[in-house]
Amino acid sequence: MNTALKHLKEAATVILAAGTRRRPVVNDLKDKAPFGLGVENSSKQTRPHRSEFDYEVLLLKRSGKSGFMPNAYVFPGGLVDSSDFSSDWLEVFKSFRHSSHFGLGVVKQPHETRPPIFATDRAKLGSPIPGEVAFRICAVRETFEESGILLVVPQKAGETQPQPPTLAPIIHKYDKHELSKWRSLVLKNPVNFIDMCKELDCMPNIWAMHEWGNWITPTGVYGEKRRYDTAFFICCLQEVPQTMQDEKEIVHFKWLTPSEILQSYESQEIWIAPPQFYELSRMCHFPLLHDLNHFSRERALEGCEPWQPVYLESSDGYISLLPGDELYPDNPDRTGENQVNRTTEKSLEERPAAALHRIEFHSLYGATVNVNIKPRYKHRNPISKVSDNPVIKDNSKL
């Protein structure tokens, strides 16, 4: 972990997508765009109906007593711990310690353009564990702590196949009482996660965790002591695993399709943060889990860019500007120490017609993504428009 960071704390989160037994309703009239398509106009595309998805995504509800986004539904994840960078992981990953990035594959993105959270030389900070590995370990550990879901592979299985070619399995061979004991120990001290992996002869399944993005908490929103530099991963599971909240930080959980989550947010049943709204909206390009898994695996090797939203207040709401928008500053304030006037008398409807990459908020539950620029690193732009003609009949249950 980078203890030299003054204004940000490093964290990791994972979007867990798990296959369900429902058979999706296929809409043959929809255009099927190839992976890695360039510019997409989100205003001309519609969000798939829930019956078209064959997977669900895990959301965890934060406690109302939390100091950061209380009562919000979030993806599992949390702050990186020094134990995630411990040299003791070399024994756990002994089969891959001499492989480049522990067999994760080499990202094509030039090192000088990589987000600092991934580009930082961790060896110079005293750790032999690469950042790409440590932040995946963090995401696996936090998922186990918050939901009880253990994303690991046996040592012997990992020796022959570090990267699963299909969907990641949930290992069922571990006794639930033993896992409960280890979960309590890890909650008390994250270093116990290393001991657990040694005892159970397993490894965190870092190879199923595909790099998806990098979100940085904007300045002047949650307080300068609550800002995070968060690595976003995505993991596609074969099935929905047994899930339980920790009753401390997490008080409830939901498994829902991306469309169901977005609809629940828009109907004010749940609240999700802007990064969750954005990422779920672009997952709507992939209602089939195998397509999402294939895309995320191939795209992950392209890299990603750090996104620190910049808020602009307007007369009837506010705008969260993202990199590439014509109003996004060339040098955004990374520290929050500078007093910057970010207000405009124009309404949201009076936005410029050129380069758009923004989330517009008319209210706490009224968000819309407006983007007409080409997504970088072969990613996809979000779909935020609800279908005018949704599939009404849901005959997807087997």
C-alpha cells in the first residue's frame, strides 16, 4: 500500500456477476454490436429488459452508521490493507511468483499512461507483490469479509490453469463452519486471510478478476478525509453463491440484474452512487453472461484510465463531468485544497452539443448519462435509456 498518499486512500472493488437458472428472452430485433465497437450514442440505445439477462449482480447495503455513503448499495470491496502486499503471499502463489504479474497477462497500455494505482512501483515501497495482484487480493478478501463469498482456487488447480477459460466456479469443498471461523478471524485482522489460504491450500482467484476501471472520489463532496482511489474489477461466476452480510458495515444484500438495479434506483427503492450507476449502465450491452465474461477478459488487457469526476452545479441540478467532456478541466484539482468556482447559471438542457461525457442529476434519484465520445481502451459507453417497448412476458424460468 502507498502510505505516501496524502489526499487519497487506495481501495479495490469487484462487480460480481453470477449466472442464474433463468433462460433469457432473446430479442432478435436488437442490433448486436461487435465487441470493442467505437463510438456509441447512448441516447439512441435502450436498456434491455430484466428478462433478457441470464445473470445477476451483487449489491451490498452499507450501514446507516457508516461515515461514507450510509445506506447506499455498493459493490463488495474496501480499503487495501498492508497485508495485501505482504511478502507472505509469495508462498501462497509459489507456482506463479516467477511469472510476469503472477500469470495475469501483460496489459497493452503504455506504462506512462497507466493509472497511478496500477503504475506505482510497489517494489520501491518495500513490497514484492505487484499492484495488479495486491488489489485483486484486496477485492477477494473484502468480498469474503462483507458477503461470505470466497473467490479462491485450489493450489493444484491453479498450477495447471491460472486463468479460467470460462466462468469462475465457486469451490464447495470447504466446511461452512470452518469458513465462518476464518471469516471472523479475517474480520478481526486481515493478515489472517493469508493464514487461511495456507491452511485451506488455496489461492485468491486473481485470474478471474478482470480490470474494469479506476474511479477516484471527487473533491468537495464527501469530505477530504473520505476520498478513495479505487480499482474496479469484474468477475463472472457460474452460479449465484450463498451470501450473507456481516451485520456491521453491511446490513443487507441483493442479487439483481443490471436493469432491475437501475429501475430500483430510478423508482427510489434503493440508492446507488454514480460509479455504480455508470458501470451498471454499460453492462447493459451484455445481457448474456458468457458475452460479458468474454468481453471483460479480452478488454482487461487494454488497460483503463483514472476517472475523477468534477462536479458542476447548474440552475436545476448538477453535472458530474468525466474525462473527455469538453468542460472537463485540463488539470483537475487532485487535492481539494484549491477553491474553484464550479457553478453555472445555465440549466442542464443548455449543455453544449460537442464532446459529452457526463452524468446529469436533476435529483438524488434522477441521473442520466450523456456521452458521445469514443470510449478509450476498447470499453463501452453506458446505456441509460429505458426501453419504450420492454419484454412484458417473462418466461425465463426453467
